[in-house]
Amino acid sequence: MKSWMRMASVCLTLMLCAAAAGAQDVLTVRKLRCEYKVDPVGIDIAKPRFSWQLKSTEKNVLQTSYELQVAQSQKDLDKEKLLWTTGKVDSDASHGVEYAGPSLASEHIYYWRVRVSDNHSHTTLWSQPAKWEMALLQPADWKATWITPNLPEDETKSNPAPLLRREFTLNAKKKIELARLFASAMGLYELHLNGHRVGDQYFTPGWTAYDFRYQYQTFEVTDML
């Protein structure tokens, strides 16, 4: 009789745990975006905007609140050592939620996550963490100088595009953890590194009024070095 009671107790505990886990699975958060991109690199907006989607096994589900957290590292996010948090906000907004924390630093990676509640009294677990990386926010962050080809140019003809090349050597004793390449041109450019094309864009950096601004791209090139 005692053995049966112990087994019943174990079965009841397992059933309660399974029921709790099932309740969490009813509503989940997915497809986290920062500035409409997945884990973007090269964000130069001082107050990035966040978006996410809900997934539910029920019908007629509406978000009633959200809570969003931002930290300076994955470890800090796990420990809730936060740079900024919204706290619980009663809102159905899940698109274009604007960052409102301390000023963000150039070239820094930030991590974020969100959880929500719905009109059926369900609250999700924290979403899988997402991240974004800031670009160069101030003119002083640029360390590069313009490269000008020393070629004669005939403005009455269609001149060939110049090829500009530079070799450099890395310290082989140190492992490269992160490498970014920032590129621009007063015209169009196509970039190669170690014989491989960088990025999948064409006609970079894009049309602009060169008297007022220069556009640039940020490339993740760690695996190319």
C-alpha cells in the first residue's frame, strides 16, 4: 500500500510538471528583430527599434503586456545585470519598440530578450536572446583615410575602374575573435579579401549627395582572415 502511494505521488508530481510546461508552450515569442533585421551588424541609429512575433496554440490571442531587457553581454543578460529594461509595460505593441536606455557605444555588441503576456492570462518564458552591433557613431571613430588612385583620367572617355590593393600580416600567435570591415567610396566599389568577395551587395555604397554625406557598409569578416 505504501509503495503504491509513493508511486501515485511521483506520478502526480510528474503530471503537474508536464501541465506547467504545457502551459508555457501555449504562448511563445519568436522572430526577434532589431531595426527590422536578425542580429544586425552596423546599426548607427542612436535608439534602435525592436520587434517580435507571438506564436500561440489558441485562437483570438492578443498581447496585453511586454517586458524587454538589454545587457552588454550574454552573461550579463543571463544574470539580469542589465543596461536597460522596460519593466512590465501594458501594451499590445510588438513592433517598433524604441530603445530608451543609456547612450550606446560605437562598435559594441548588445544583447536583448523579451517576454509577453496575452489576453488568456498566459505569460511566456524569456525569448531566446538576440543581439545587435553598433556601427561608427561619431566622425572621430573613423581611423581610415581616403585612397586615391594615381591614374590619368580622360573625362571624355569611359575609363576603366582602378584596382586598389593592400597587403597586411596578422599576428599568428593570437586568435582573431572578431573582425569588422567598414567601407565606403565616392562612387561604386566592390570589395575582396584574401581572394573572396566581401558581402553580397551590388552598387555599394549606394547613391548619395557627396557634397553632404557618404554612406558606408559594415561587413563581418572574421572567418575571411
